[in-house]
Amino acid sequence: MPYTADKHQRRESSEELRDRIPGWGADLDPKDRPAVPRERTDLETGAHWDFPDRQPEKWPRERSVEHQFLPPVFGTSTPPRGVSGALRKYAYKYSEGRAAHWLILLAADRVDACGSHLRSFLTAHPDNPVTETGVLSEYTHHGISSRFGKKRADLSHLWLDPLIVAGPWLLAGWLAAAKLKKLRQRRTS
Amino acid sequence: MRAMVYRGPYKVRVEEKDIPKIEHPNDAIVRVSLAAICGSDLHLYHGLMPDTRVGMTFGHEFIGTVHEVGPSVRNLQAGDRVMVPFNIFCGSCYFCARGLYSNCHNVNPNATAVGGIYGYSHTCGGYDGGQSEFVRVPFADVGPSVIPEWLSDEDAVLLTDACPTGYFGAQLGDIAEGDTVVVFGAGPVGLFAAKSSWLMGAGRVIVVDHLEYRLAKARSFAQAETYNFAEYDDIVVHLKRVTDYLGADVVIDAVGAEADGNLLQHVTAAKFKLQGGSPVALNWAIDSVRKGGTVSVVGAYGPVFSAVKFGDAMNKGLTLRMNQCPVKRQWPRLLEHVRNGYLKPAEIVTHRFPLQHIAEGYHVFSAKLDGCIKPLVVPDASKA
């Protein structure tokens, strides 16, 4: 098609589409679209307050410095603890606009995961990478036939997944074994 | 109670936790009857979202029965069968008063750039989610709704996020009669976005993915024309070719942070977390939409920077529209569409996992095994 003022060539007319696809054009009029216009002040929300009651703050709740005050309602899952908690509290000194805020939080997440794995070995319910990764579903849910011969683009980096998941465990095991070996050598010498 | 618990990247398990308590006068405690794993849960599962803490329970798509209500709750009572939008919102702040429920300012101390979301890290407020037997639901008079008797549980659970988000994505595209719409991603949100594009009067709907079984679903469920980007040297050029070299009028990014199609982008973002998300689909959207066209983004990205081709967006005079979906605002119209048979949400459900097997559910969904499109989580194992 030459570059003229014409719109795309239609493959099917509106009538044909209406016959073929149930509901075609039901929301053709923007007035029927609930997200149009973007801002609406005529919606009944169910709120019967101007400002909500405040939920009790049971520990000093970390909050973005971009808030004027602690919002009245918040989640109480997993309060910050230990080294990762200290990192998280430090991260909240930076605004959401600073990369430091997010990168410190990501670092805290990794410290949290490592610490939690180690702590779990002191409990009756230690982490089990086999059950917790769900990797056994590779056998029950066609791991090989789901992936190969299917033109999947993610096959090019599939090899990275075991390294990312098992790598830290193998590294930790190797470091622990090396440390033990060193201790033994020291004792024997 | 039993609840899914995050144990670090790629690891989840089921633990015994205390049943949540009323912490605010307008709270409700809901006994979960059905939950789902969302594609965006995989960003948490893969460790991509900052401030995702070990011990948190995920799950922002769930329905259930009201177990207990706080003293100021007027609209719900124990025993009501309710669906709960993934957004937590107060109904009274500047943003809620304008219908922007997903941008509520009163529910998330941890960030001002996003509202509150169940089970979606502390960056989204630090609330435990619904992949458990019980969940705390703040602002019970504002968020949840009683499920109409005629609506099935599986349809209802999909109306808490995936279906309204896809429908919202199509609306953000400002589709006019006869427009050509391209949807990147044939996951649950992409399928609903494609299907919804017809409701808005699209003349042509094209879905792009690399998973053949999902593209087959896009053809059967959403009557879409499909292309597997892995079969083309350059999918953008191919899309130009099939749109008279003008580009599509509207492109919807229903992929988000873990997009495939460019090894460097995917690995730096999804594997090594050096970007807030892999912007492959977003960049393809910018490149394949026509000049003056609209890009709608409903795929989820993390808060860290991503390498987005912003210069092309500017030079092409694009309109970029995006947001987390304000779910409850979509419900009245969506319920009409479901009742009329125009949308059949439960048709995309492929798997049902008992809560105790949720680790397998995450792995199967994450690795895209066994034709998985939408896995549900059933707390009562006898109903799985």
C-alpha cells in the first residue's frame, strides 16, 4: 500500500465482526467504558469517613520519607529483624527516587534469605530446596516435552536457572566443607 | 491456619501461621475458598521486587467467605461470599475520590508510587495475601463485594485481577472502531486484553508470544491472529509488514518485567536484577505502534530503572498510558459482559493445585510446563 492518507485496510467490516465475535463493539461508545474518563468523582466507594481511623502502630513502622506521616492503615506481615531488618530501616532513609533505596532493599532481601535458610537448620523444619522449589513437578508435569521442540525463546537461558537457584547452596556447601577441612588440618598439625 | 510462605527466591512452602486478627475497625477476616497465582506473583517468587521478606504470604487474587468483621463494618457480615479486588484502598483519599483506587494514598507506608496490594511485598504495603486459609481484608466496606449467586467461584476469582486488568488495558488503548490492536503476551492478562479489544470495537487483534500453546489459546479464546516472535528474525519488522508498514494503532504490553526475546535484557533484569524489569515487550510496543498511536502498559515492572527506548516514544508522538487496574471500578460492566457470555473468565484456567502443593504450582507456572496458563490454589484439598 503506498504511503497515502488512508487508514489500514480493513480485513473484515464491523458487521462481519459483530456476527463472528459475541459482544463485538459492546463498549464501542467510550461512555460504556468504566475507566473513561480516567478521573471520576461521581463514584460511590462505600467509605463512611473523611479520613480513616488509625490502625495501632505496634512497632516503629518503616515508611517512605515521601509520606508526610504514617498512613492510617498498613500491613503487619514480617516486621524487620536482624541484619536484613537494619538494612531495610537504613534503606528507608532514602526517597523512592534514589537508586540507593531500592538497591539496599534488594540487598536486604538476599541477606534475609541467607539468614533465614541458616536459621531454619536450627529448627525442626529446615529448608528443603527440593520440596520448596517444586522441582519434582518437572517429572509430573512434563518438564522435557513442555520445553523442547516448541520454539520457546527461554531455552537460551534455561541453563542459568539451576545456577541461580542451586548455585548459592553449592557455594555455601563448598565454603563450609573448606572451612571444616581447614579446622581438621589445624587440629592434626 | 495453613498459609503459603516465601522462603527466598524460587522457594516457597506451606507453614502453620496464626489466623489474622482484626487490626482496624473496618477490617474483615475472610476464609479463603479459592485463590490464584498471578503472573506478577512470579516477579516476587523470582526475587525481583525489592522488600520481599522471607515469611510473607503471597496472593492477591482470592475469593472466600467472611469469617469476622470489625466494629465499623456496615456492608458485610459473617458468612457472605465475597470477591476481593487485588487493590487495598480507603475510598476517601484524593486518589480514591477520583476513582484511582489502585493509587490510594492511605494504605501503603512503604511507598508513595504504588498503592496497597495483598501479598505483594512491603513495597506494596506489607500485607499478607490470600494463598492461605484466612486473610485480613482492610476497608471491608470499600474493597470486597458480595459475589452474585449466578457467578461461579472460578469466574469470580478471575475477576479479582486478571480479567479486569486485561479489560482495563484495552480501555487504556482508547481503541476506536476498526483499530488494529497488537497485544504482547498471551498469558491471562494478555488473553483478556485481546478479548476485550473486540468489545471496544477493534478491527483486528494480533497477539504475540513465544509459547505455542498460549498462542493457540489466543486463537480459540480471543479469536486473535497470532505470531510467535521466536519464528521471526525481527518481530517489529514483521508487525510493520502485516500492518501496511504503518504500525498498529494500539499496542498493549501485557508481559511486564520478565519479558523474553532479548537475551541481554532478560538476563540483566530477570536473572541478575540489574533492571526493574526486562523492557523487551515495552520496547517492541514502542517500535511497532504507529506514529501518534497509543501504548497501553498493564504488565508489571519493578521500581528500579529499566532501559526503555524513550526517545522513539517521543519522536513518534506516542501516548503512553498505564496503571495498576482499579479493579472495583470495572466490576459492574464486567459482570454484565460475563452474564451476557461475552467474557468467560474461567475458560483460561488450566491447573488447580491444593494449597499444600503450592511449591509445585509456582514451579509449573514459572517454567511454563504442562500447558499452564492460569493455576488456581485450593485451600481445602478435598475440592482441588
